Amino acid sequence: MAGFGFGFGESGSGPAVPCADPHGDPFLRTRFAVPARPATFLRRKRLADHLDQALRTPLTMVNGAAGAGKTLLVADWAEARDRPVAWLTAEAGDPRPGMFWAYLLQALRAAGVPLPVEIGCPADASRVDRTLLTRLATELAARDRPVIVVLDEYDRVSAPEIAEQLEFLLHHAAGGMRLILVTRTEPLLPLHRHRAAGDMTEIRNAELAFTPGEAAVLLGLHGLRVPAPAAEALVARTRGWAAGLRLCALAARESPDPETYLKRFEAERTAVADFLLAEVLKRQTPETQDLLLRVSVLERFCPDLANVLTERADAEGILTGLHRENAFVEDLGHAWYRLHPLFGEILRAHLRVRSPGLEPVLHRRAAQWLRRSGTLAEALGHGAAAGDWEFTAGALVDDLAIGQLFTGLRSDDLAELFSRMGPETTTPATDLVRAARALSRCDLDRGLTHLRHAERTLAGEENRAAPDGEADAATEDGPGPAATWLSCALLEALAARLTGSPGRAELAAGAAERLQETVPGHLLAKHPELTALLLAHLGSTRLWAGHFEEARAALCLVADCSGGAATALPREDSLGRLALIDYLNGWLGRAERKAMAALTVAERYGLPQSSGFGIGRLVLAAVAVDRDDLRLAQGHLDAAADARPNMRDPVTEAGRTIATARMLLARGDTRAALEATEPAVAADVASPWAAGHTALVASAAHLAEGRPEAAAELLHTVPGHQAVCAVGEARAQLVAGRPRAALDLLDRLGPESHAGPAVTVRALLVRAEAAAAAGDSVAVRRFVAQALREARRERLRRPFAEAGGWLRPLLDTAPLRGLAAGWLTPGPPPAGLDERPPVVEELSGRERDVLRRLAQLMSTEEIAADLCVSVNTVKTHLKSVFRKLSVNRRNDAVRRARELRLL
């Protein structure tokens, strides 16, 4: 009989050491054995140190997924103890309390823990007497040192009464036992009480995951030496899952190119797949397996979305259970989940084999559900995966999100997604997406072809739907055709900008303004980039036409708008164009501050350099030329060229031409400067300021080569009555020997010209030179002194270099010497004169620390070591310091910092 193996049972005086379980079968000794560690086992100190806390808390739980390394971690720790560790590996199939406690008592005896005969042993596999537990608890409580008990694979213990009995023993052993549960699931014990009392140690899945450094060491134990990036990529793909790393390492050892294998292995064809399918998927019910296979097409999912894919209503309970069981389903919070990446890969491959053709159907269902729930980005991804381009393009356009193809942060992802769209689908929405992609690459012909086709198709659809010609209005559920027409208006404005067509831009902006009144307000609020892009395009075309105040009005609306990352690119663009307006009007300080603010916007949101038009760098280069800092100017021009922006409009091209030509002229290379101005910027309408500033460079080159008549003639024909051109013509007339004509030109300049110091200083120097020719030394000094005062505030040096030899002796006379010293000529400035150039943004304390060490000629590595930070952190601080000080090199940063008295 079953009870015979225990002699007289619990109350009898049977043998001191039972030899069989309640069924009369011998105890399975393997269940008491501490598992052996493989030769490639990696002892991780951080986990061992954490597990040491198990000696101080009654309960410890090591909870992780299959293959997370739980058992080997605890086994290695147990072997290092200087006291007995009772080890019991639970077994599935017999959840009865009597059998469990019989084995646990035998585990204690096998570990050398002396148990009095009076404690007894269960004779009935299905039950255990409370008096046995009481005697055991009393015995443990009387021990000088607590007994360590490890219950491995405790998730197999499903009987609630066993959990209650363990809790009873824990409570009444009074510190005489340290219980360690190794489990895949949350045990039924009242863990909240132990947590609240602070007498519980927990190690969970996230902590069990290998770090990249640990993974590299583990691979090394398998004879694999891989660079850090390869180890990081493997950890990212496996999420640090111990079994996955070991199985990959074993397979990689057999590969002729282990590093490539670890980067590109096909998960579904490896031992990893066999492990996960056997240990996780096949252990589940058919309904759970079906759900896991279907949600594998998703990056993340919630119960409602999973129900849509399974066409059932049981997802909530299944997902909760899978997460509780650590079945490679991660809880993201707010009822959203995701699969472990490798598990997802393997399930998708399994799905294709088990249900061919189902994957696109699942993607389509997911796309439609996500679109209805307002999750556009994921809806687009699934629509594309389903090959449903009509839906995908339609969702983008209907959501008013077509502007995201131009806003930097998502433009590359969207461009890649829609690059898979074939020519067979032709709807207004697909044509608009094709037009947007072409225009973003400045492919005007193709972009306009697609745009016109979309407009014709849309107009035809509306005429068929409404014979009276009136378009359908937007509804509460959607924008109707208004969203499509608004997208057309945005692309029309962009095309007008790229072709330099102010009239077309105004028409597009007017149409957009009318359409915005018919579109649901929540959609416009959701996509502020659309309005910002429209205004930026309008402002840019107005700027090209020379309508500075109207351009400023539109651009300021964009520069001052909110919207965070969504509007960062149009804000950067608008700030750069506002900076250009200030530069063209002669206000260098204002231009520099706006251009630096534009770069700050791009850096703050991590926009790729190629995402915008890059006008800010060109303005900074032009400002640096006027300040005679040609090395800095070249640095900005090089940075602008390296960025290789995706889009180039006439304003940008004219800005590049002017900055480059002026720098060449400042270097004395008049021939190269003239050549730089020769290629005309392609545009539908000529720009007065672009023509004027290129003529200024050409005129200055003619003057430098002794052709004042040609110089004056060039500027005389420039349209628009531009103050800067009038000053340039006046100088040419003066050099040609016509001082009266020069002064007449300057006298006609009124205060309405809004000219800044870069214009007025040059005008004052022309007047001073004319006065010098007339022998009026008093007027000469007065004009030069006034020019120095105005130029000093802007650090404007170039006009004095252009003025010629007559000026140099004057600058060495009092009181002009004091006005020029320290910023224009060598020598200290007069006492009390603060000539420090402005800093766009204050340096932080850590940036100042880096700057001080830079001045000591320390390398990046030495600075990092001295400040106890990483090399990458130092590089980030250096980049910020360079930006704030308007420099590109270390020596320049130190020099500028000393000018600013920061060192």
C-alpha cells in the first residue's frame, strides 16, 4: 500500500529516514541535486550580490522567462554558501500537497539538515496534516542559523493550498528558514505583505537580462571575439535573454564568419526557434497559440486589437496570463503588450508555414483598427505591409499628415515606406504622395506631373459626385475632400517656392486659408506642421520677391509657433530666412542671433542636417565675412556644403552664391568672385536683392581691378532702389572722380530704408573719403569716428578693409585710435569700454569646465578622465560650446572665450 513506505505515518515512530514517497516509490534523487553549471557559465557579480540579500529576508523570488538563467544563477550562488542548501526541483503532473511536503522534507534531509523523528512524514499523497507543519516550523525556528531552501521551477506548483502551507511555515519558522522560489510565474503567496514589510528579495526578468558587456564576455567564453557594436546588436535583438545568447553563441562557433552570423542569423532556422516553440508556444492551449501567432505581426498590441485579429473576445485574459507566466509577452503598461523580438520573428515564420496568405489579412485588419483609434504611424506601417496603398496613402492625406514627408523627424521613414508603392495604384492620395516625394527631392517635373494628375482626378470625382460643382463638405468623422485639396495647396506652395513664383504661392496660400475653414479643427491642431510649412513657403517666396515686411510677417508666425518637434524644421527654416532679411538690411548682430537660434532648433530636436534648406549656415558665413573672420566663414560654408540639404530653393542658392562670392572677394581673388556670381539662379521671377548683391560683388571686383566706370554702371541698373546698392554705386562714383554724384546718391537715402550698420558704416566711409578728397579734415574725423562707433557694436571690420589706404593713417591718430583699438586695430581698448561680442546662449557650468581644460591643451580623452565622464559626453559638450561661441575649432573656441573673458 502507498503508506507502507513511511512506516507508521505522521504520528508513528517509523524509520528516522524514509526511503520512499507516499506512493511507495523511491525518491528521485535528481530532484534534490543542485544543477551543474556548464563550462561557459558566466558568474555575474551584480546578480550574485543582489542574491546575497536572500540571507537577510525570509522570502526571495527569482522570476523570469524560460531560459532567462534563473536556475543557473541560484545554483551557482548556492554552491558558494558555507551552509547546507536544501534544493528541490518541482515536477509537473502531481500538484498534491502530501507529495510536495514529502519531497521537501527529504530535500532538507538530503542537504544534511537534521530533522527529529517527531516531525513525521505525510502518508497520504493528497494531504498533509497541519500538526506536521507546526512541528516543522517549531524545529526551524529553534535553529541558530536559518536553513536555505530553494524551490526550483516553482511555477509547476499550482495547488493553492501548498502556497498557503508555505506561507504558514514562513511565518511560524520565525526567521529559521530562507525560502528562495525560482519561477516563471507570479506565485500565489501574499507577496504584497512581504514587500510592505521589507522582508522579500526580488530578481526579475529585466535584471536577469545580459548587458552588452556581459554578453561580450559570455561570447568570449564560447571562443568568440566580437566588437562591442556586434554584442550590443545581439543584446538588442535577444533583449539580453540568456538562453538566446548561449544558443546563438553555440551556432556562431560553427559558422565560418561568427560576427556576420550573429548580426544576420535567421531566428526561425536556429536552435533558438526550437527552444521557444517547445518551451513556450507548444505549452499553450490552441486558442493561446492562435492568438500569439496572429499578434506576431504587430509591434505592440492591446486586447481589443488582438480580438480584431483573432475574431474572438478572449484576448484580455489570455494576455494577462501570458505576461504572468513570463511567456515572452512584455507588459508595456496601459493594457498594451509586445512580444520578445526573437519570439516574434519565430512566430511570424511559423505563421507563414501554418497559415499561408493570412499575414496580409492580419496587417490590413490591424491597419484599419489603428486608423480608427488615431494611431496613424502604426496604421501606415501595417497598411504598407498589407500592400494596400490606396488605404495607406489615403490615411496619410485624410489625416492632414502629408507635411510629415518634409518635417525631418519622420520624413526618412515615410519616404522609405512609400518607396515600396508601385505605379499600379492611382488615386488622388497616391498621386499626392508621389508628388510630395518628388518635390522633396527637388524633382519639379515629376512632382508637378503627379500633382496635376491628382488635382484633375479629384476635380473629376467631385464633379461626378456633385453635378452642381460644389465639393462635399467635411463631416465630423472625416475631412472629406477638403483634406486632399489642402494637401494640394501645400504642395502648390512648395512648388512655387522651389521655382521662385511668388504669385503662385499667394494663390496657394489663399486657397489653403479657405480650405482650413472647412477642415475639422482637431485635425489642424493635430498637425501644426501643415500650417507652419504653408507659411514658411509663402514667406520664402515673398522674401525672394524682395517684399521683406510681408515675408517677415509670415515667417515670424512660424518662428513663434509652438508644436514641438512637429514644427521644428519650418521654425528652423523661418528663423534662417529672418536672419537673411536682417543680413540683407545690414543688421549683422540680429542676423547672427537668429541664424544661431535656427541651428539650436535643429540640434535640440536631433533633426538630420540634410532635412532642411540650410540657410542659417550661409547667413553665418556672410556675417563672418563682414567681420573679416574668413576662417570662420569658410567653416560655415563647409558645414553647409557637407549637410547637402535635400531641397534647394532660389533663396538658398542666392544666399550661397553671395556668401561664397563675398568671401572670395575678401581673400582678394576677384576673378573667382566674379565667376561665382555668373551662374544665374533659376527662378520664374527675378529677385531684386539677389541681383543687387551679386552686382555688388561684381562691382567691388571691378573696382579692385581699376574699372570704376564698369562698377558704377553695374549698380546703376539694379532694380528696387536698394540702399546697399546705392552706397556701392556711390563708392564707385567717388573712385571714378565724381564725388558730387556720390554724395547725391547718399543724400537720397532716407530713414525709411531701414538700413543697419553694415550699410550705414559703408556710407559714412564714402562720405569720409569724399571729405578727405575735399580737404575737410574735421568732417573726415567726424564721419570715421561715427563709422567706428556703429561698426564696433557689430564687430564690422570688412568695410574698413575695403576703404583703401587713405584710412589707415587716420586710425592711428587720436581720438580714432581709441575707438579702433582692441577690435579693429591691435592694442587694448580704452578703460571701461566693454567690447565683448555677444554670446547667443550662456555656457553651462559643465561646458565651462570643458572649455577650461581645452585651454590647457588637454585631449578629449584626458578631459573625459579628468571630469569622470564618457568621451561621448565631452564631445557633446564641445559641440555645444562651439555652437554658442560661433566657432568650429578648438583653438578658435579658446580664443573667442578669452575675447569674451570667459577664461
